Amino acid sequence: AWCFLDDFSHWLGKKEGTNIADLLVLAPTWRPDGTPHLDIIVTEAKFVTYEGMSASARTSEKQLIDTLIQISEALVPEPSPFDQQVWLARISDMILSRTTGKHGCDGANSFDPEKWRTLVRNRECTFSVWGYSHVFVHSPMDLDTPVSVCKGIETQRGKTKVLALQEIFGPDLTRLTLLQLNEDKHDETKLMRTQLGHPGFNASLVRKLCPESDIATHDGSPDDVQLARPLIRSDEVPSLETFDSDQPEVSGESQSSQVQVPVPEAGEVLAQGTKQSKYVLQKELFDYLSHCAAKATASIEEGQHWLEKTTADLRSALLARGLSAKLAEDFKPILTPNAAIIKLQGSKDMTVQAVEAKAVEIFTSSGIHILNIRPESGRVSISVARPDRQILHYARVIVDIFQNSPDIACGEQLFVGIREEDGCPMFLDPFKQPHTLVAGITGSGKSVLIQNLILYIALTKSPLDAHIYLIDAKFGVDYRPLDELPHVVAGSKTIIDDPSDAIAILEGLVGEMDRRYQLFKEARVKDCRDYRKATGKPLPTLWVIHDEFADWMQTEDYADRVPDLVGRLSIKARAAGIFLIFAAQRPDNTVMPMQLRSQLGNRLILKVDSPGTSEVSMGEKNAGAEKLLGQGHMLVKTGDTPHPIYVQVPYLNMSDVPNMVQLLRLIYGLRPSEELSFS
């Protein structure tokens, strides 16, 4: 049974003309476990011309948020507002007096208005509050620019958090929607939304009216509690009509690098007859990641036992050599995947130089492998290598990020690994330091790191928001499952494994960079983020990932042309949203000139072959990259961390990747790849 109230402000005790949304929908339902639940849906709509679209969208969003906050604050269980009982009485009266639908259905779950009135007043049902803002553009009908925008809205005032969705439909879609409504073709409207990439409804947070914690999401399943916020944001969902509208325009001799992303025909969006909503597919992807994460195990007790023993052994070894070994106050020893970090109180008998002088002797006599010694304020921090390193699994780490840091996961930052010192995720912000150098010998984990970076972009951004240009001199043997990602299809289309094609791609990107600056000039904005906000048009971030860069730099043509292209990109590409990631085993001056290397400010340096290579790679002396343990053990320097930080790259099981790629293809409207398995 549904209640539609065209003008409901006076029912809620608000003055006429109050800033409140258009429509309130009350939907009393019964959950699968037999408990009563009330869906409270607020909608706000605008019917405008294209010129007024942006302003109307902002006004509609504000009215919707204000209304959702008012209702949510009135219904919080603890501390309950003084007028909560009045609100409950009004809502229950609405159900009783403004109900449409069948009242006399048979069975326990039949709708009884009087019973529901009592349930609401006595706080005996759960509830959820959700909102929709719809902006329908009615003219001009001959509009050249396709309009289909879906944006997630999330805001919080105090302890009150509200979730909503804003959809904007252009004139053609508005007309089609009205025709479908007039002819009761609701299934066609649902299919149209799916094809446009708009998520399903009712992904709202379920709460109890009595003072208890949030209990579930849209369908009441405890397993879904983290999906109140989708794995991939609703405001990152692409419109298939505009999927290739802002591809890089490559001119002249670089036409080969231009890619047109295939747009599925109606009815072909999801293959194998699976016309599920994007939200359902996102949930399947999250469930699959969780399944992969569940396979990862580690013995915490065994690691803690080793940490205690190693701390005692190190202190004994230092004391035996006349060095002070007092643990620093308020700094307990830390267990990391690769080492024990033991902080000792600094003194004249406990200095970095004193420990360094005894490190080799301690290793040969006591078997304690000291990785590095670092000075801190009043302390000396000593890292001791673990004999049995803990494996960090990519799926487990990613699930934790999505559950615990959703705002970071949905931002522009790029996840690179887990920090040794505190176990927190490490991110780099390309808008602070846009370009990145990756270095490491065979077995260091360089390819696994790049695989992680590619997959993280795909899991957190839509192909409308991020394109990947993947270049590899090793013919892409390490990245084959990932070349089927929609983001690679939208970018380089496949793995670029020919140097002439790579040059064409880089030349095309220089042209695209100049084109974007012209767009910024016309829109009177300074960068791609401001352009998106000002115009409402998509302008994807372009990630250029070039592995084994040094191999082609040994050829004359590549060495002559590429440094100049990369130099031009590195100077102006940040504002344009074009970011470079270049990888080499040994980035010395013979294959990567110093000027080129200096333009790659972020440094992700895995184990290298010598102190000299460490200095060249990190850009500073005594960084210690030659002492790293390999297999993803890494030193990181970014725009946020000017001094190197120890980081561990999670292990990515490539047997798990085909299913992830296939699900991402389905989510973004592409058929499953015939070249990859799908279970």
C-alpha cells in the first residue's frame, strides 16, 4: 500500500512555502522474516529547459537534502527529539487517511491501516529514508548534446546521515519516459534506466525506531550491511549514450590511437539473458571479492609470539655490545607483514650510527636481520625482517578499504599498498603529484604492483570517468586478463606492444591535452575537475601506464621522440587529468634521462640491484631500496610523503581476475569476453 501526498508540508507542521521536496511516499511492507517495515521515500522533481538545468539540479538537490534531514532527525531513536511522538502520529495518520491499494488481502501479511497506524505510533517497525531528485529537460528537442546523468547524494549533519540519488534526463529521454508512463510500460522504463547505467532503487539504510543500531540494508539481509553505499558510486555510472562522446580526439598521423567504445544495442546490454540491475551486478562483484578475501588466512598468534621473542633477542644483543636498549615509552613494538618495528629510547649509547656499526655482527652472531635504522624525535626505530612473511591478499585489502574508507575509495586517489608502520592503506593523489616512476628488479613485484593499480582504477571508477592506456614492451604477457576491462577498451582498446603505436598514442595524448586546455579556456575554469562541475559534462581521467619503458628507450627512434612527448605531458597534463606511470627495472641515465626521471615525482620503488640504482630511483642517497625483501616490499615517496615510507604491495591472485573483469564488463554494458572464463 502506498501513500502519495502531493503537498505534505502542512501535514508535518511546516508553513506553506517552506523549502521542502515535492512528494512523500510511505510504503508499509513486511520483511521476509515477518517483521513490519516502513519505507519513507521523498522525491523532488524539476521540469526545465536545458539552459536552466544546472541551477535547477542544485536547487532540487538542496530541497531534497533539507527534507531528508528534517525527517531523519525527527525519527532518530537516540537521543529522540522532543517532538518525535508528534511526527510518528502524523505519519501514522497519513497512512490511515491517504492510503491507496488493497486493504483486505488474505494472510498474515495483509495490509491493515489501523494495525500499521499502531505499529508506527508504538515504534514497532523498522524504517528507512531515501530520496530521489529528478530533473527532466523538456527543450530544445533538437539538443545536440545527449543528457543522461546519475549522481549519488550523500550528506551528514551531526549524527544524521542521508542517502539519495539524482537523475537528469535530456529532452529525448524525458519524452520517452512520458510515453512509457502513459502506456503503462514500466518494464521498458526499467530497462531504459539499466541501459543508461542508472542503479536500482531502494539501496537505503534500515533503522529501528527504538534505540538500537542500524540493522541492514534494502532487503534486510545482514550480509548486505556494507552495501548501503554501492561498491562503485552511483554518480560514477556512465550513460551508454555518451560513453564515447568525450574520447580523446587524436588528429593527423595519430588517428590509429583514437578509440570508439562500442555501444550495445537495446536489449543487448547484458549477455546471457541476465538483465539484472547495475546494483545487483555490483553486489555480485562485492560478494565475489568477499569470497576471494575469505580464502586469505594468516596466523596472528604466531606472528605476535615471534614479535615478543625478537624484541627480547634484539635488546639482549644490543646490551651485550654495550648499547642502551630501553624501549621508548608509549611505543609498543609493531608487527608488520615483513618486519618487527622496535622503537628504542635514544641516548648517547643508542644512536643510528651505533646500531648500524653493529648490524652485521648482530646478524652473523644472533641471526637478527636488521632491515633499516631510522632516527625519530628522541627515539631510534629499528626494523627486523620476519623469517616467514605474511602475505597480504589484494581482495581482502580492497574489501576492507570499501567497508572502512568508502570516501577515500571513491575519490581520485590511487591505492598503492599497505604502510608498514601502521597497517593503513597508502594512497597517492595524482592532482598533487601527477606522474609516477615504478622501479624494481625481476621478482621484486613490479608487475603485481601495476596489476593492482589497473584493477583499483577499474573497481572505483566508471569507464566514463577513467580511461587506461596500457603500453608494455613485453607484449602484455603480465596483463592479459586486464586488457578486457572496459576502462582499457575505452582507452588504448588493447595492450600496445609496438613502439610505433606507443609513439602514436603519446602524440595523440599531447593533442588531447591541448584540446582540453581549449575547453578550460572556453568554460573559464582551471582544470578538469572544475570543468566537470561547471559544465556537467564528463571528461575522463586518462591513465598512461607504460611497463618496461627502458627496453624501447634503447632504440634510436623511441629515444629521440618519446622524452620530448613525455616532457610536454608532464608539464601540463595534471590540470588536463592525464597521468603517467612509467616502469623500468633499472631507470638509470642510459635509458631514462635525468630530466625525464625528475618529472615523475611519485616514486614506487621495489627491490633494486644496488645502492646506486636505489639512489637514482628514489632521487636521494641512502634510501635503502637495495635492502628491500622483494615480492612487493616497497619504498614510496609521493606528494603527501616527501620522505620514503615502507609499504607492502598486496598479492593479487590472477586466477581471481577473469571473474572480476567479466562482472565489470557486465556492469558497464559490455558482453562477457569470450577469451576469459566466467564462473
